[in-house]
Amino acid sequence: MSNRTNPYAPDEDEATILLERNFIAGDLIVGMGYGIQLVMYTSCALYLWRVRREKKSALYILAYITLLLSVETIFVAVQARTVQVVYIDNRNYPGGPWAYFLATQNLAINVMFYATLFVLTFLSDILVLWRCWVIWMSSGRMYATIVTAVPGVMLLGSFGLGFLSVPHGLHANHCALPMAYGTSYYAISLGVNIILTILITTRLVLYRRSIMARLPAEYASHYVSLAAIIVESAAIYSVFAILFLITYAVNNPTNQVLLAFASAAQQIATYLIIYRLAEGRAWNSSTIAQETLTQMNFAPKDRVQRTDEIELGDPATPFEVKPIGLKQ
């Protein structure tokens, strides 16, 4: 018995007990993440429905996030049912609940768990890949194609591995083949997101540096804020993805919690991008390509203020400087 001072402790080693604790904690985080996503979906859906007549893409985006939420709902329900089956219906399985979970990977409920997680990840990956291509389009179609070529191939590879891991799980009882497919899928999928985040962040940071050199800080922050860079690059998800990969590589039980955080963060990052798209504030190829950031309009004499009132320049050459909004 792992805890000799507690006569009611399970007959399992400390490592297994710690793993089960993290597994339960991960399920709680999945539920919390689903609540946040539900609120964000409602906000996005209501806005998209209001502007459906003005923006042709509104209904397409609404269909996308509805599909995303539907799959997420199935994923959360399957996750909750898995916990019930493992820790309630089969609590006395030889070796404990975790041993039962590992020995029954071929059950339909476990296959559904991996299938829905695979679909969710793939849908979100496509969105981030598309955003990366759009942002780099400001440098030209050729540059955008070259930059997104490797992540695109990796995404197709992760799709193939994910697709293969699901049917093999139906006919295998915790054998090495589906586990190998699953491990490879997670590694490639998370790697794609990290690469895309770096590419998007690099492009926007370079543009931000250029803007900061041309405009005062108060104007530059309006055009390229750090918050916008974080949202556009899906950096929230990539942070948790990196932490998950590290803990998974060293076989630390906290990878169960970080996987739940990563999954929730990926969907939340997707909704943040969608909301910017719906409001017309998301970056497009013409945003960064816009060269002229200010315009100079000479004011008529009767509208010119005294220079000692506005404290600008020489009174012999009065003018107004107006910032121009970047094209959306």
C-alpha cells in the first residue's frame, strides 16, 4: 500500500496515484475551458448574426465556430463519461483505475475521446495556418507560400497520423502501433503550432519595430499592440504546448494537466482570432503593406491656430497632421 498511515489508501504505488490525481485535475480544467469557450462562442455568434447581411463571410465563420463548439461539446461529454467509467464503474479493476484505462484503449468511448481531440486540433491548426499565410502575404504571394510550405506539409502529416491512430485504436488493446501514431501526431501537431506562432510573431514584431521608428509611441501602439500580436499568433496555446511537450518528454504526470490547459487554450485562442475577424480588426495582406501612415492637410487661413497656442512648428508654415487608420 502506498500510504501505510492511511488504511483506506488504494493499493497502488505513489507514481500511479499522482498520475490519477493529475488526470482528474485535467478533467476539471477541461470543464472550465468549455465554460469559457461557451461564453466566447455566444458573443461571436451573436455579433456574426447581426452583421450577416453586411459581411458575406459572417455566415461561413458562424458555421465554422458552430462546428468547433459541437465537436468540443462531444469531447467534454466523452471526457466526463471516461472519468465515470474509469473511477466509478471499474474502480476495483486489478491494478487500479489507471491500469483499466490503459488496458481499454480500444473501447468506443476512448476512441471517441482521441477522435474529437484530433478534429478539434486540426480545425484550429487550419485557422492558424491560414492566418500565417494572410499576414505574410504583405511580402508577396511567393514569400507567403514559401513560409507556410513546411508548416502546411507538417499539418498534412499530422492529419494522416491522427487519421490512422483512430481506426487502429479500435482493434488494438494498448499495443505499440496506435500509441506510436498518437505520440507522433501530438509531437507534429504541437510543433506546427509553435512554428506558426514564431512565424506570425516575427512578421508582426518586425512591422511593429518599423512603425515605432516612424510614429510616436502613442500612435504606434494603436496600430500594432502587443495584445494584437499575442492574439494573432495564438501564442497562448503555444506556451502551454511547449510546457506539455517538456513534461511529456520527461514523463512527468503534470503533462495530463498541461494537455487539458493546451486543449482549452487552443480553442480560446481560436475564438479570439475569430472575434477580431468578425469585427474587421484582424490583420490582412493590405494592413502591413500600407506604406503611408499619416497625411498632411494644409488648413485654410481662417482655421489656422496661433503657434503659441498649439506649440507646433513655425507659424509661417501652419499645418495639421492627421493619423490615417490602417486598412482592414
